[in-house]
Amino acid sequence: MVQPALPGAPDAPIPGIPRPGEIVADKYQIERVLGMGGMGVVLAARHRFLEQRFAIKLLLPDAAASPEAISRFTREAQAASSIRSEHVARIVDVGSLANGLPFMVMEFLDGQDLGQLLQRGPLPIQDAVDLVLQACEAIAQAHAQGVVHRDLKPANLFLSHRPNGERLIKVLDFGISKVTQGNSGIALTATSFAFGTPLYMSPEQIRSAKYVDPRTDIWALGVILHELIGGRPPFEGESLTALCAAITVDPPRPLRADRPDAPPELEAAIQHTLQKDVRARPGSVLDFATMIAPFGSPQGRFSLQQIERINVPTLPPLPRPSGPAIDPNSTHSSWETGRLPNRSTSRWLAAAAAGTLLAGVIGAFAAHRWLGPTAKPAAASSTAASAPLPPPTPPSASTSTVPATSATVLASALSPPPGPPSGRPPSRPSPKHGSVQTTRD
């Protein structure tokens, strides 16, 4: 079945973007536009020789003029291609058009994302658990590869089907990922506008996207599961400031307030993921999956078995930002530990953080137009975010950023990195730093 174009798909031709009937890379014939966002566009295309449909994601010409946009596009291709999971949309090709616009070719997905599914109301509890467990498979593999997604949300979990009709979740949009693992071949820092989506952001991510680890993804998975079952997220606000204050200070809305038939043990498992103190959350995706699997179907418990086979890393405490040391046992409020004894003071701090976040969002929109919805295909779109455990070491002056509109950028990013110079041992991250990544609009 050919899926209809998404609401963001334009009717008029897009300057610089191939039109239906045109051939890309001598083999992909463009069929139609699937969707368009502030930075990119996704096209449905058919391979001329294999007679298979693919999704081609391209940067829009204005976005491609930004080296940072090229870097993000490259990050998405590399992160998605490095994660070997059936629950991540496959990247099958990369290249550039004759006009220099980079593109990536992804598997075509038929279905809908969980954000669209939620518009019809809450899901049966067992179904919601099963779908989140499938997402956990992808995220566990990402964390094992040193990648933190940092923008998990229902719209980035795409529900398709296997050939036998079984439901299959694909995690999308690894664009704002941060790669810090030694075998990744690159070292990229977070950008000032790679925020994530506020409803699903953890308290530490609101404070700084640079100081997050895999537990920020675990927080987001808890929020998603809560929303799938209860029909509304555990934190809400009438404004960005109010929302950020609620996330950083207020207790989550009880799941059973919206879904009285939810088992108390499942509610407790979700509450466990929503602790302000990152050290009080489950230590890994495996821990989270183990807690919720009893409420899924036998297929959901199969997902748990798959996660158990993945070498999910043990997570150290988050590093402290530079500045005066904070005693975690003191009475002073601490963003990193979530110990906020004074509600009014905490709300003031949360409001200040939200103001900074909002200013950054507005600035980012004006400078880069990054806040338009990312082109979300009914076909593929990936979003892997990687979040470094410690602040990354600034690149040296000789380190080049990913060049804009280069045909070789994506291909080189997907190639294995060269070995270290002769006679020099490979650099390794400090043990206390750990390794993990992120990304998305």
C-alpha cells in the first residue's frame, strides 16, 4: 500500500529538490513528497532496477548552507547506520545531488507514529507495554553503541508491521545525536539549539543538553508509556516556563488518576523512571524493561529477552558542571540530584531555566529555522541522539567541522575510522566519563 503524503507535504515544486519522475543517483526515481519540515524534505522513490520503494531524505537548500545542519544530517546517518536493530530504520545509501545537497536513502515505512495513534485515545495497557518494550530494544542497542537519543517521544516511534502482520516499532530521528564513543570516529558536541521536545525532556536535559546520559532516555520512555496508557503526559503546563517548572519540581501526575485499571506495580515502575534524581532512576534500559515486561504479552517478554542479550552499559553518576562543588547531602537545591527542598526557590530556578531555553529556541528559530517539524516520512526518518556523560573536550583548532553540502560527508561518516597514528596509543575516554550519544528537532 502506498501511503498518502503527510500534512507537511507541499503541493508546489520545491526549488532545488527533485520532482516526481526525476532520477536521483542514477537509480532512484522520485514518486512524491512524503513530508517537509523546517530543515529537510522526505521523498518517496522507487529503485529503477530492484523495483523497491525507499524514502530519500534531503536537506533543504537554505538549511544546507549551514555547516551545523550538515553536521546534524551526517550525525543522523551515522548514528542510525551504527545501530544494528530491526527497530531502527535502515540507512541503505548516502550521497549528494548535482547541486550539492546531501541525501540519505532509508527503508520505506508504512504505518503511523504513536503520536498519531494517540489522537484516537489511550492504548490497552498490554499493547502500550509491548510497543515501549520494542522501543527499548532499539534504545538498549543505541546505548550499547554509545548513543543517547535525547528526543524520544511518540512522534519518533513509528508503528509499522512485519510481513506476518505483527506490529513493529521503529525508532526515528537520530539527528541531534551526540557521538562520544571512541570507536565512532568523530567527536561532536551538542549545539545550542539541540534541545529535544520539552514534554519529554528530563530535568537535567532542561538544565543543559550537554549533561545527560542514557537515563534521560529512560525518563522519556517512562513519559511515553504513561501517556500511551493514561492518554496524557505526566507533566503539563500552560506555557513553556510552567512546563519546565513542573518537570523540575512537581511530582508526576499519578497514572491511575487517568487510568484506574492500571496495576499499581506498573504505575510504580513508571514513577521510578520519573525521579528527579537521575541516580534514583533505573540504571539501564534493561532495568526499566524488566520492571514493565510482566504487564506485556508473551511477545513483549520476548523483547525483554532480546534486551538481555545486549551489552547495556552500567551508568556512572553524572559529572558535575564546572563551578563550586555541591554537597549532595546539603540543604541547597541541586539540579543534578533533583533535591529541591524549597518549592518557591526551585520554581524560580525552573523558570529561569525555561526562560533561557525559550530564548535559545527563539534564537535558534531565527538563525537556523530548526523548530519546524522534521520531515517525518510515512516512510523513514531516524533520530538517534547521543548525550555525552561529561562535557566533551573542545575540538582542536585543526579539527574540521563537517563541510557543508559535500557529497563525501555522509559516506565518510559511515565508513570506519582510520586507526591511530603509528606509535601512538588510541585515545580512550576517562573511565568516569563513560560514553553515550544523541539528536533531533
